[in-house]
Amino acid sequence: MKKIYLLIISFLLISCSFNQTFSNRESDKNDADQIAKKFYWQLKYGGNQDKMYELFSDKFFEVTNRDKLNELNTVSQNKIGKIQEYNLVKWETLVVKGSNARSEYVLTYDVKRDMGKTEETFSMQKENGDIKIVGYRINQDLLDQ
């Protein structure tokens, strides 16, 4: 009878997944914020598109090719203006460590541009130890001009 109990307990321990979940830690926000800062630096001062592309996941480019990303950045800079400043206004992070590990980040910035303001949201995931952008959205309130 003891063998059956040991077998059952062993089976349960082997089949269980052990995870630690961390939600909205300041350190995780800071890690993701560094990626957004690099992106904005490249938009504002950089000229090397390849450096910007390195910030993005291959998952992003499965949906939006590099030409579309360049077009989005060019149109936003020509119609709304170059970035003057940006401020993080909302953020959410979820980091799971363990057998089902994953790290997800969503950061939203209010961005002041030459001719208006935008709200820009980054979705990010950790891939092979590096945080990568998997989604990028620009919203402009046309009434706030």
C-alpha cells in the first residue's frame, strides 16, 4: 500500500509545474522602459535602421514588414512632427519564472511632437533573455490639436 502512495505522490510531483509569478514589478518596468528609450533615441538621433530593427521581435515583422515600420515612422514624423519629449503614463508587466516561463510588458507613453501629441503603446516579450518589441501602436487625438 505504501508503494502505491509513493507512486501517486511521485506522479503528482513530476506532472506539476512550479511557477513564480510577478506582476507589475518596478524592476521589470525599468527593463522594458530601456527598450522604448532606445527606440525613441533611434527615431530622434539615430540614422541606422538596423539598430532600430534589432529592438523588434521576428514576431513583429511577421505581421508588419520593415517597409511598413519605416513608413509609419516617416508619416508620423512628417504629419505630427519629430519627437520633442515622451513620458511613460501607463504600464503593466507579467513575469512568470519556472516551468512555464514567460515575460510580457505593455508600456504606454504620451509623446509630445512638433505639431501635436500622440499616445504610443509598446507590447514586448522576453525572447532568449532579451526584451523585444512585438507590437507598436501610435494613436493621435485629432481633437487635441
